Amino acid sequence: MIWALQAGVLLVVAVVLRRILHMGREIAPQEKGPRHRKLSHPVYSSLTSEIEAHTTILGVLLNDAIEEQNSGNTELARRTLHLFDSERQRVVDLVINLQNLALKYLPAALNTIVTRTLSDRSFRSAPVSDLIRRQGNLEQFVFRSKLRFQLQLRLLRRATAILNESFEEIKRDAEANSKLIDWALAQIDLHLYDLDVLARETLLGFDAELASMPRGVMQELADEVIALTSRSSVLKTLVPAAHQQ
């Protein structure tokens, strides 16, 4: 049964990717705008697509788990959540590694980096909202753009780590008490929203940093991005599947 669920998830995401990549005969409807602004270099555009593919899979898995639970199939809902947890850890690792990569190359930035203001109202889970509420305004007292950007990257990394810890706590509580499955699904829904926001803010920050990078380091940075995405790539598996549809 579980293999059928996995195959179904892959099929859904493959169809989504097929439309994104314009591989079908039909032209997909034009959207009002991309969720993330695509980076100019293909390597960085692929980074954005990779993260979006991962979060799409997470959304499919969570929706499947909720539907199974609502249909009274609690055991299947639990199995789906196990798949969700495995994929969620890959997304978290990818986002944190990208944050670390941005911090690593920040000293090489030549120009002023525009820092986006984080608001606790942009988040839905209690752990992340509380963290941003406490620390989100510290950067306004820093006038050097690099230092201000560094503080925001560190805040994003801390928020991602705290969110992941909260994911794990929810998982343990639901496993210890079967009556908490509905509560767990509701909390995971809020947490997944925040993970998507943190990933988006990380990508936008990385994009801003890239605009100030000297040409001399771009190839080295591009190689690191390729290595980063290749560790847990889903596009390499799903793009051939989309071609076959």
C-alpha cells in the first residue's frame, strides 16, 4: 500500500513539473507571478525550482495524510506522515545549508545588500512567531548593510532550526498518543507554511547577495550550489518522469 502512495506522490509532482517546464502540448495558464523571483543564472534558477519541488511534495503528502485521517484511515495517515517527515528533513537541510552558504560568501559582497524586514505576522507557528517577535527588530539598530544582512541570515537559520525542533516534538507527541493525530496534522500545517516562508526569504536574501558578488567568485559559488542541490535532488528523478507523461 505504501509503495502505491509513494508512486502517487511522484506522479502528482511530475505532472506539476511538466507544466512548469512546458513539456506538455498544452500551454499552462499564465500565473500572476512566480512565488520566488527566478535568478538570472540557470544554476540559481534550478536552486529555486529544487526547493519549490520539495515543498510541493510536502504539501501533497500533508494533504494526503489529512484526507486519510478524515476518511478514518488513521494508520495510513501515520504512514504518510512518516514519508512527510523524511522529506521535511531534506528540505530543512537544504534551506539551512543555503543559509550557511550565503553566510560563507557574504564577506566577498561588494555592494550594499538590501535587507528585507521580517515580521512575526508573516508566520503562523508559535515557535517562529515568538522568535521573530523577540529578535526581528534588532537589525534596525545596525547601519552597516553587510552586518544587518548577516544578522538576518542568522535569524533565518535560527528560525529554521527551531521550526525543525518543533516538527520533531509534534512527531514524538503524536507517536506517543494516538489521540493527538488530528492536533498534530493541524500543527504540521502551520509549520509547513512557515517552512515555505523561511525558504522563500532565504532565497530572496541569497538573490540579493548574488547581485553584489564579484565575477571572480561566481563560478566557485555556482559549483557549491550545484553540489548543494545534488545531495537531495528530486528534479533529477522527476523530470524524466514528466517527459514520459
